[in-house]
Amino acid sequence: MPDPMPPGDAPPAAAPEHDWTAIESTPAFRELVASKRRFIVPATVFFIVYYFALPVLVGYFPGVMSRDVVGKVNVAYLFALSQFLMAWAVMALYVRRARDFDAQEHAIVERAAGRAS
């Protein structure tokens, strides 16, 4: 069986070991998790309600949803198309917030690396 590492090459440096329990208990980490939760949970609930509103509205209010708006395009079609726009809007909001989450995460990692050194 061939040697997995070519001769003369040093093994890759191991990632520094961190005390994840200590990191997890820091106020900065807890704030990061809380901040993510404050965005993700309401955004998810909103999108699920918005997504399931279409079949509910079509089922309970077919007269309203079948009303033509432009030519043969009715309210239900427009609502269905708006779900694509809403998915992109939620994604754009998350990407914007993720920049803040990433900055918080990098600060936590830097503090942990400084403490580990």
C-alpha cells in the first residue's frame, strides 16, 4: 500500500483545540445565538404562513382568488408568483443579517484563539 504522504512533506498543521464549552458559555456566543434566533424564527414563521396562505385562500375564498386582474391572470396566479419574490426578499434580508452574524462569529473565534494561545 503506498504511503499517503509524499516523502519530505510535513503533515498538515492540526487545527487548534478550543474549549467549546467555555466558548458556548460566553456572553458574546449567547448573544450571537439569540440574535440569529430572533431573525430566523420570525422569518421562518412568516414565510410558512405566507406559503400556506395560497392553498388556504384558494380553498376558502375561491371567488376572490379566481377574480381576473389582468386578462386571464387572476389573484391566485399573482399570489403564487409573489411567493417567488417573497423567497428572494427573505433571502436578501438574511444575507444582510448574516454579515452581522459573521462579524460576531469572527470576533468570538478571534477571542477563543487568543485565549488558546
